[in-house]
Amino acid sequence: MSEFDAIVGDLNRLTLDPSIRTQIETIKTLSLAELFALKKTVEDELGRLFDLLQNTHKCDLTNPLVTPDGFPRSDVDIVQVRILRRNINMLRNDLKAIIDHCNNVMSPEFQSKRAEQPASRHGVSYELKIPFAVVTELTVDSPSSRAGILVGDKIVKVGNIHAGNHQKLSAVGMTVRQSKDKQLSIRVLRKDGAFYDLTLTPSEWAGPGLLGCRLSEL
């Protein structure tokens, strides 16, 4: 394979399927079944792009692409990483729009039945991989500290809240308040590249709030 063919192959892996973009642009004309199918397609595409970013390029959505003295990193394909990040962020916004539209067209009865059904692991592959917030501060002996959360952990899931529905983290706060003194499942992406499933019990403690940590949106 020539160097040109290799470059073309790499770029093809970064390119979004144009059929996805066509469907997203016409979501208001899609049936509910088509919306759910599109949601699954976008989740799978996000998972593929995120795996490519993390496993092939050894980066995430926030790793700096320049050295401390301001020069481009020589160990990273900066162009490909930037394309991947752009496509991931674009699809995250698209997924949120799809979910919002699904909620608008579903009847309250159907939403209630759907909420009672446990989601399959296959159906939430994207939600379990894409982080939406990072822990920037953590207080010792707080509920978050006791749960095993670390500074630098990237939050992937808090209860049923994920990258597609966190509403600029406001949904996280609501879920935490509703889960006071109850166990809440947390999934984090750690600096070592591994995912960790933790259990957090939001509760009153010696400090302010119910968590004892500070989150920043990615």
C-alpha cells in the first residue's frame, strides 16, 4: 500500500457517513421507529469515533495538543485528532437533538412504560463511553471521596444521566438531590484510560452540598 493510499484510508475512517447527516437534517419528518434507529446509529458512530480517538491516537477530548512550551506535539497526529474531536462534538449535539425530539413526539404513557424498562447494555454503548464532565476539585472524607472518585476522573454516567441528556450538568444536580441518602451508580473514565463503575451515596457531610466535589462540563 502506498503512503497516499494509507492517508486516504485514515481519512475515510474519520469521515462521517453522509446518510447519517441526511437523516439528522430531516429528523422532524422521521417516524418514532426511525428516530430510535437513528439514535442507535449515532450512538454506534460515536462509540466508533471515541474508540479510534482513545485507542489509536491515545487521546481524549481534552488532552493538550501542544507541549508546555507551546510547540505542537510530535507524538500525536494533530490533524486527525482535531477532526475526530470535531466530529464527536458535532454528533454529541446531534444526539441530544434526536433525544429531545423523541421526547417531544412520544406520548406520556409511552415514556412512562419506556422508563420502567431497563436499558440493555447494547443500547447504551455510546452513553457508557463518552465523558461529559471532569472532576476538578475533591474534598477528603466527602461522599465523593468515600465512593472512590479522584480528581481528574471524567464522568461518563451518573444514574441515568449521560452525555446526551445532562443539560449542561443541571440534570446531574437534580439526580443527586433526588438520590440523597440513596446509592447512585457512577461511571468514570480515569487517566489510565480505563472505565470504573462506582457507587456514590449523596448525603450531608461536614462540608457544603451532597457530593464534596466540583464538576466542570467538557
